[in-house]
Amino acid sequence: MPKVVSRSAVSSSTDAQPTASSTAALRVYYCLCGEFILVIDKGLASSPRRQTDGATVVQCQDSNVGKARVFKLNATLKDAILVERQGGHEKQYRFHCPRCDLQIGYQSTPPPMKSGPYVYIVKGALSQIQGQVPPDAFADENLVRS
């Protein structure tokens, strides 16, 4: 049998410019129970907040307001709930953690997920560090101490 010889060479350049895909950092978020929930191209801290409830606004579709975010949401969709708002009612299609059933977000349009212009992430529901409670998880709670 003939002898097989293989060679390989690795080439790199310190002068090469970074590509768009190499500079795009994805952010990963977890539920309070530790379950992976969200991966997104921009941090939630730098995203706008909704005035009604402080939820983080994630844009799903391009519009004159801005470009859509690239994201993957690992959640189960529950039945719609009617929420009373100032001046009327809002129908919410809620997303829950597939592991512990905690509500992590919602949208105002009927399923499928990401069918409307926005998805809202509930304030304090997600953390970037697995197993750690986010600092704003209990920010609006009024704890009574005796």
C-alpha cells in the first residue's frame, strides 16, 4: 500500500479587518430558574422600556422607527389575558418559561410568536448570569417588615 502523507498549514494575518459576523456579539439570557430563554443581538439594558409597565421592548419587524432585532426566544405561549390599562384594556399573549412556567414576556398580537411589531420582556424576569437573580427582579415590590 502506498504511504499517505498529509500536510496542513494555518495562515492568518494581523492586518485583516474584522468581519461583520465576528464583531456581532450575541447576548444570552436565562430565566430565574436557570433555563435558557433568549439569545439576542443587542443587550436588553440598552433597549427601550415600555412606559405602561417597564417591560423591555424588542422590535420584531423593520419599520421607520428602526431595524428589527435578531433574536430567538425559547418560551411557551399561553392563552391570551386581558389587562386593564389606563384608558382601556390590552390583550396580552404571554410567554412562559418552559421549565418553571414563570412569565417572561408577552406580545399584543395573536400567535405565532414574533408576528407583531414588538415583543415585550417582563422587567426582572431574565438574567445574563445563569442561576443569578437580576437586580431589578424585586425593584417594584413593597415588602412589609414587622
